[in-house]
Amino acid sequence: MENKDLMGHLDNTTSLADVKASDYKAVFFAGGHGVMWDFPDDVNLQKMTAAIYEQGGVVSSVCHGPAALVNVKLSDGSYLVNGKKVTGFTNAEENAVKMMELMPFALETRLRERGGEFVEAPVFQELVQVSHRLVTGQNPASATGTAAAVVKVINSS
């Protein structure tokens, strides 16, 4: 890229290990199939996410973004999603795009295994779930609604 200033910022991106959760009111995890490999086992991501939630912040994600949440445990040892309404890219949607066999795990199934109360709309329809300070969107059609819900939750706290 020709924009040296932008490239300088990209070359010096802050590592998650160096991020102070206390500096943030929210975190938003966007989707895409790649995050199914990148997010779930990132210990720094898990620590930051749990810290933001436990300090009263909002944790949010859309589409495959909830892959970031499947291994997040709170200080009491429970999974962040346990007992909360949650959504994400559904098993039906994964099958519709013929990607299920390529995924390292089924997102919907894993969220249910972690105690999440998974809610789904018909395939590729918009759905946003707000459960306390956990905000999730089902698929790309849900991105705008998920972001709006995050702003609403932040403004109401």
C-alpha cells in the first residue's frame, strides 16, 4: 500500500497481550469463516473478553464472531455464554453454504455445549439477541442491528 502512515499503524498494531481491558466499554467480534480457527483458543482474547464483561462492559459478536466466546470463562469458572441467550451462524446456514465439513467445529453446537441458550431465525434472516451485556447477531444480515444493540446497551448502563 502507498499510504505510509496507515502502514505504520498496521505494522505497529497493539498486541492483545498489551491491551488493557479497563480502557474499553465494549468489544465486538466480527465474523468470517477464518475466525473459527483464529479466535477460540487465543488465551489473550479470552482474558480480555472476560475482563471487559466482568468490569461491566459489553461483549458482542456477529456471524462467526461468537467463535471468540466459546472458550471464554468468567472468574467463577463458568462459561460466559452459559445461561444466556445467544446466536451466531447456525448449523443450517453452515450447511446451506456447504462449509460445515470444512469447519473445525459447528458454532451453534459448541455454543449450546457451553450452556448458551441458542436462538435462531430462518436461514440468512436477521436476528439479534441481547442477554444482559452479551449481544450477538446471527449472520451478516444482522451486523447493523447488532451494532445498534451494542450502542443501546452501552448508553443504558
